[in-house]
Amino acid sequence: MIEAFFEALWLPFLIGMASTWALECLLIPRPVAPWRRPLAATAVHLGVWTLAFAFELLLFRRPYFAVANVLAIQLLVVLVSNAKYQALREPFVFPDFEYFTDAIRHPRLYLPFVSIWAIVLPAIGYAGLCYAAFRLEPGLLEAPGGVGHYVFALFVLTAFGVILCAGGRLLRPDFDAQRDLVRFGLLASLVSYWRAEQKVPELSDHFGFPPSGGLVANPAPDLVSIQSESFFDARQTYPALRKDLLSEFDALRAEALVHGALTVPAWGANTVRSEFAFLAGQAQGTLGVHRFNPYRRLAAFTTPSFVRLLKAQGYRTVCIHPYHATFYRRNVVLPKLGFDEFIDIAAFGQEDRQGPYVGDKAVAEKVIAMLRRSDPRPLYVHVITMENHGPLHWEQVAPEEYRTVATQPLPDDCSDLIVYARHLRNADAMFSSITGYLREHDRAASLCVYGDHVPIMAEVYRTLGEPPGTTPYAIWHNRVAGRGGEQPAALECLASIWLRECYSA
């Protein structure tokens, strides 16, 4: 009797195990063959499959249906990973599981980058499979003595899976997501990143501020930093764009204390990587697995931040981000980084929108309103804009818009570039509005502007070529004539450069 029971299990178990290897062949980039991986990676793959199979058996008691459920989940991760790789040049990593719930709460930020057929066709197939399984496959408990055998099988499978997964302690990921996926495979790379995420590294303060134990300027200058969404100088890569598209930013650079190309830790998305690099002054290499989303766990602990240093010097510190406060848990993280106040989308109205998001014009007005305060304390305002956030291909382009941003026709599949240039011009107007106010401001003030990453424009990049991936920055002061110095920098060093330039000006 027990032999017959386990005969009903071993065939679907082996079929499912082989299928998990086969599904990995769909990944981009494709992992190496199982026999070319470290033994620990192969053991973890088998252990994860065994535990997942046991869990599905616990829920549904139908072996083939259990196999189908596990494979359906794996296929979903594979499809999401490929979509992410196509848009962001990075495969799926363990911290990305958080984005499944974000996609439900904020679908416009995620779903447009996944093909509708990649969702509909597997969903139809899965629905048919569920129907067939419950109509045709008998449950394990229906056989004589099935309850005891069923419990014993679950125990054996669980124990076997746990033992195999213990091999994850031997994996040494280097947190190059593409390389780790290729050499470990999908399941083992996810497990190795999960294990690494349980440890939070101690981070060092690299700011060297305040200078000489106190503020040099008295009164201290007001400070405004603008992390402009998807901001880069597209004119350098795409000469068809009008030269006056960023005329105000050109003027800002000409008057800047220093400006140049900025190396950023993100491509196309993952704004918090750039945000954390600027605020905490930490290079990617010091963060380990937390580089992929530092706000998941890292920033919840005591983390170096120049915002806290400014606050200790008497500054009032404010962050403005015209989106939902709970997104990336900024409502929890930003106070820990030293901000006294966080102004989110609730402070803006429908009339403030420019396209699907709050426009840069409204953000500039909010910054200027804060600078016109009666509070005698020096003010630091950090702005995280939203207007130029994708998906750009969901926005419409009127024929006359081409002439306002481009000097020659573009290929039909490059309308995203026109949409992007439209928002780029609005960002340029924002810079002009804030610097215009600061020129007449009644106290010294400094402005730091930078882009967090280049935008997602897959069709444009395929047709017209990719940008280098750097973004521009400029540091400007309203009381000091600019030297116009050009200096490349890494984003994690930008705040230190800004404070040094500001307090030595």
C-alpha cells in the first residue's frame, strides 16, 4: 500500500524537478547548465524545489497540480526577470519580491513594462490546468491509509529540502546580479541574496562635515538639492533635439561653482539607489545585497547621512517628493535619515499635474514658498521630482510637439524621446524658477542639481543608440561667481563636494 502511495509521488516529483531546470533556459541571461554550477548551487535549487513541492502538496494534496503550481510561480518570476532585464539591464533579484505588492498598489509604474500577452496567455493556461487538476486528479487522502502516508511524505520531503537548502551557506555571491544569475541559476541566486539580506553592514561617515568643528558661514546658507527624475542631457546623444532644450541648465552650468558628469548607481529606474547614495554618501560596493534596495532594511538602522549633520548644525531639514509617502517606505526612512518634515503628494492638487504625475512647475513653487519662511533657522530642502517618471510610451504626442523639441524628423518608434524632451523642458523651467528666486533671496543660498538615472526608452535606444548612463550635475551659489569648473564625480561623493564648495565659497 505504501509503495503504491509513493509511486504516485515520485514521477510528478521528478517531472517537476526536471521542468525547473528547463524553465531556466527561458531566462535572459541564461544560467549555465546545472553540472557547471557550484555543487552548493545545485543542492539549493533541488532543496527549494522540494520544499515548494511539499508546500503545494500540503495545500492541495494533488501531486501534478502541486508541480503545476510551483512551475507557474517560477514562470512568473522568469517572465518578470526578462521584462526587467529588457528595461533595466538587470535580472530579478530577491529584494524585487517587494515590487509585486507595489505593482498592485501602483500599477502604472510597473505593468506597462510587461507584455499583456505574457500575462494573459499563462493565466489562461493556468486556469485550464486548475480545472483539469481538480476534475481529473484524485487527492492523495482518498487512497486507503492515505492520511498517515501523506503526513510521512510531507515530513520526508520537508526534511530533505531543508538539508539541501543548507548548502546556501556555502554560496558566495558578489552581488553582480547578472553574473550571479548565470553562475548560480535563478533559485540559488535568490536564496543566496535572501541569506545576505539578513546581515546589515556597519557604514562609515564619509562626509567630513562640519569643517573645523563648526559652520564657516554665519548665518549659514540655505541649501536646496534637486534630484531630477530621469534627468540627463539627451542632446549629447541625440543631436536631433533642439539645442535650446536645456538653455536654463546651460546657464546654470556656466555660473556653477563646479559641474560635470555624474556616475550613478541606477539605470532606468530604482531611484532609491541614487537617493540613498546622495543622502548617505555610500558607494555600492559597501552595501552588499542592500545596494539593490537600500530602503528595505539598511536605512531603517542608524545610517550616516549629511542631513543629520545639517540638522545638528541648526538646519531645518525638509524633503519634497510629490508621490505617495508610503512608496519605498519613505515616510519611515526619511525621518531616520534626518528630515524634520516630508512633503508628499497630499500637499499637491489635481491642477498641479503635468501628465500623469505632479509637475516640476508645482514643485518649484513649493520650494520657493518654503524659502519665503519666517523661521530664522537655515533651511535645507531636498527635492525628488516625479514628472518625468515613465512609462513614457503611455503618453500621447501631438504632431506639433515634434517641432518644439526637435529640429528634424525622428523614426516612428522614437515618440518616447519626444515625450521625454517635453518633460525635460519643464525640468529646465524648474531650475530657472528656483535660481531666479535665489538670486534675489535675502540670504546666501546654494543649489545642487543632478539626475538620478537615465530614463527607460528601450525602442529609442535600439533605434538611435544608448546614452553612456551618466547624468549631469551642477553646484551653484547665489553670492559667489561661478568658476565654471568641470569635474566628473560619483553620486556618493556629490554631497561632500557640494558642502565643501558651499562652505569654502
